[in-house]
Amino acid sequence: MTNYQSLEDETTAVELTSPSSDAEAQDAASDRALLGDHSGRANHSAPLGTITRENRDESGSSPGFDLRKAFWHKRAQQVLAGLVGLAFVLVIAAYLFDLDDVLEGRKVTFFVVGDWGRNGQYNQSLVAAAMAQHARKHKPQFIISTGDNFYESGLTSTEDEQFRTSFTDVYNDPGLQVEWWAVLGNHDYGEMWNVSVMPAPTNCRGLKYPSQCYYSPLHELSAALTRRDWRWHCERWYQRSLGRGDTDFFFIDTNPGVSDYRQDVWAANKGGLLEQSWEAELLELDSRLAASRAKWKLVVGHHPILSNNFPIDNELSSSLQPILERHGVQAYFSGHEHMLAHLRQPGFCTHQIISGGGSLTDYPPHFDDPLAASLLQYPGSGFVSCSLDVKEDLKCKFIGIHSEKAVYSLKIPLDLCKNL
């Protein structure tokens, strides 16, 4: 655009400036017209705005003066447009300051869902729809799966169609196109009941690699699934740090910690329980928690530590719970029990959040164990939506499939464990 030097010699500036483009040339010509110079030459015979015989029309009025008014009107419009643009930039900047908190991991929204993979049946599709609806407003950065990802006995290969029919096709809403961080459940190990020998899978025919078709948790751990759907991420044990390291998530495999499983035939599956060491995993978790300098330490596993429904799982209270308490873990997320629940023992630090209502819910709540300190047992299908503000608190809402309104909510303060 033309660069005007000063009010007194604006016409000179117009004549000296060489527009670098057709658009600038047009602007220059327009400005000369507004200044009263229709020949393309500046008139220096009188100061700008002076009424002379040459620029006075027959009626005695001054066309040049009217053109000067039009010139300044154009300039006022340009200034106004600039102010509007500045206001827009300021609004965007304010938004980006909040967005920066999200990108730096200081404000995070995530969903937690477990026990879901049933080809969209048994309320799975309804839970997915509720998640999608909730995501339109709350926009999760990632989704945590607490295990039992594919029923009844996990995947039989990395080509297994159930990965598509139970995951990709079900959670296909745009709001759910974020990373999924998953752990293994007992069904993902190939769990079967009332069999003395593991049968051969029946869905291997036509596969590219039929020799690699067998019951095993290794399929869900394979990077081949991530190539099929970029959202999928599952490891036996891993850690995720957010932002500047203010929040650490620790994902663990609790299946080796349930001793009765080792007596079942499916424990001998390739990559199965007989190849795992619960003691070694506990040592690794203890070491990682001790090394963490995060303000928030959150742990995810499949089996609850406290339970009213499956006393067999309560053995984790003697092995896993002391480690969580020692390192001030604010929350432990799990599934396994087909419901939504919140438990916390008086005098203990860790809140225990069960999100196992991703599809089938097949038993009513029980309150048999007073030590479980049940604050909520919701027997319906659903998921948990959490928002974490690193400087303040972790808020979680328990969402069912019958209403957008949360059936329960909780808030965990940052300094929860300091006085315990």
C-alpha cells in the first residue's frame, strides 16, 4: 500500500511512490482521485484544501473540498477496520492463554471407560453415543480404557475383525477421535470358563497370517493395531506425563496380581499370566512413583483394590494399595466390576474410581464389605468424565446412558494427601 509521509506533502508522496503491484497501483490511483488530481499529476499551486478558481465549479462550491472529505472518510474506515482487527486479536490471545494451559497439560479433560468390547451390543453403542454427546461440549484430550476391551476372550490376531466392530466402528464420532490409552483386563488374556484345554479360534480362515491366530493378550499390545486405528495404544505397563511433568499417569497390568487366575487354563496362553511377575511389576511401580516429581500421580489398572462384589480381588489391597498410599497417589482408576463406583476408606489418601460400565451391567450393587467405604455404586451402563486443573483439583462426573445429567460427581483437591 502507499506510504504517506505527512499531511503537508501527501500529494508528493503519491507521485514519488512506485506501487509494487496492480492492487497498490489501483489504491494509488484511487487516492489521487480523492485528492482531486485526475490527471495523475499533483497540483502544488495552492496548499491542500485551498479554494481556487481552478478547483471551484460553476455553482461556487469546491469539488476538491468534498473529495478531501471522502479521502478522510476512507481513512476513518481503514482505522476502524484496524481497531476491529486488533480487538479480534486480543480475543484470540485471551483464548490462546487458556489453550496454552491445555497444551501444557495444566488443564486436561479425559474420559474413562471400561469393560466395553461387545460389537456395539449390550448398551455399548448407547454408552458410545453418550460419550459422543458429552464430548461435543467437554472435548476430551484422550480416553482411558480400564480393560476388558474385547469380549469374550480378547482378540485372536492383529487382523481380528472384532477390533473394527467393537472399537473403530463403535467410537466413530468426531469428538472421540483422540488417543485411547488402554490396559489389559482378564478377558483380554483369552479368559474362558469350564474348559480344560484352550480351543482353536474359529475366526482364522482367510487371514493373511493364519499361523498367528491364537488367543493371547499380545495382539492388543501390538503396534499393528495402531496402524489399523491410530487412536489405539495399549502396553502391559507404561507411563504418560502431561505438559511440564505436573501430572503422571501410571498404567499397570493387575491380572498377574490375582492369584486364582494362575490356576486357569487360559493363564498358559502365549504372553499370558504364567509369563508375568506381579512382584516385579510392583517393584517397578514403586520405583517409578518414587522418582516422579509430578504434583498429580494417577494410576490405572483393570481390577479394583476395594470391592464389594468380588472378594477375590481384595488381595490387591495388601499388595498394591500400600504403594499408592506411600507415594500420595490421588486417584486409582479401574474397571472389572460392571458398574460405576467411587470408594475411599476413611484416613486413606487414594480415591478409587471404578468405570466398568462400558457395556453389559449384569449384577446389582452390594455393600457387604464395610472396609470398602462405598460412596457410590451405580449399577447402570456409563462412563466417567474427568477434568484436571493441575493447580487446583481433579473433578469427575459419572455419566449414565439415560440422561446428560451426571448421576454423581466428585472433587479431589491437589493437597489431598498432605495431612494424612
